[in-house]
Amino acid sequence: MAGPARAVRELGRAWLRERGVAATIPERDNQIAHRRKRPGGPIDFGDEQRQRYRGRNVVERCFNKLKQWRGLAMRSDKTARNHHSGQCLAATLHWVQTFSNTA
């Protein structure tokens, strides 16, 4: 019997396929092997999707860098303005540090 996480994953993929949403994250090897046994075949992870995955990876790494700031990760600021200011400061410092390391 399949676990609840697997059932949700399969239902979510079916829902996305019905609406024509392309995959961004490549499937696991064991899922591709299982899908080859069934009609429909594996999802093609072509060049366009590789580019999207690279962009998604950059965004995720940026969020992880920002989360390293404890105050931002905990959302301990009292006002939204202060939280937004902290995000801007962290992003600016990260941007400056990135370009100063490459020079």
C-alpha cells in the first residue's frame, strides 16, 4: 500500500498535467523507472526546463542566504516596515559581498 505522501504527490502531478503545467524539478530515478513500466512514459526534462530549474535554484539559494539572518528567519520585528528594511539591508549586503568577492 502506498503512503499518504506518495498519494498526494501522484494527485498533485495529475492535477498539474491536466492544466498543462510543465515540470521544473526532475523526477527521481526510481519514479522514472516505475513510470516506464506504465503507459505515458517519463516526463521529458528538456533544455527549457533545465533553464527554469537553474533560475529556481538561484532564487532558492538567495532565500537561504537571507534566512541566515536570524531576525529575518524568526520574523521578530514588530512592524512590517522594519522587517522589510531588514530584508533590503540583508539583500544589499549579500549583493555587495557577492560582487566584492568576484573582483
